Amino acid sequence: MAAKDHPNNAPGVPMVYPPAFERLQIKYMNPVVKRLARFTPGVATIRHRGRKSGKTYETVITPFRKGDTLAIVLGHGKTDWVKNVLAAGEADVVFGSRTVHIVNPRIVPAGGDAEGLPFAARLQARKMGVLVADVG
């Protein structure tokens, strides 16, 4: 299946990574990175609630923060964790031993107005969607 045909590929939030890479990352890389995320600079986990089950999940992310704005680039498209955070309207992001609560999540579509976002997120926002939230 090509990335353009994948269910995560949504308007404004294209899936830029090939599905084979996504499967490799989910099955092998994420379990290792999740254990090391507390100690790895630039990597965090996001705790979110399932839309239907209400179960708590943790997903590895690479967030960028500027003041009270947190940006997460969505290279894998509009995945389940993104849909969960948007539906709940909140989540917790764990950076090492620190946890920040985010509220008012929204998506800046690829090529959209990324003004005010952290520099690294602005660069990537040209080709990928960005989940933006306020630190609350």
C-alpha cells in the first residue's frame, strides 16, 4: 500500500513516511525508544485517552516547544493518537521527569500558517501537518 492510499493520509496532514517504515517503527523501534524516552533529549511520550475505549495510551513523540506553545510534526499523518488527542481536547506530555498538560489541540495543515511555531516545526510544516497545543 502506498502512503497516498494509507488511512492515516488525510487532507492537510499527508503521510510522508512509507507504510513499511511505519510498521518497522511501531513493531521494533517504538518499544525501545519508549523505554529510553525519559533519558533522551528531544524525545517525549504523550499520554492520551482512547476515543472509544477510554483506555490510557502512551506514544513516543518529538515535540518542539516555544513559550506556551507545543508543536508535534505529524510525519505519519493523522494517526490514532492524533485523533484521540483532538477528540479529548487535552493530553499529558512527559519530558523526562517533567509532565506538562496540553489543551486546545489543533492541526496546522501542511503548507499552512506556521507563524509563531518553534523553528524546527516551521521548517517541517512546509510538507507535513503539525499538531499545535497550548501548555496549560
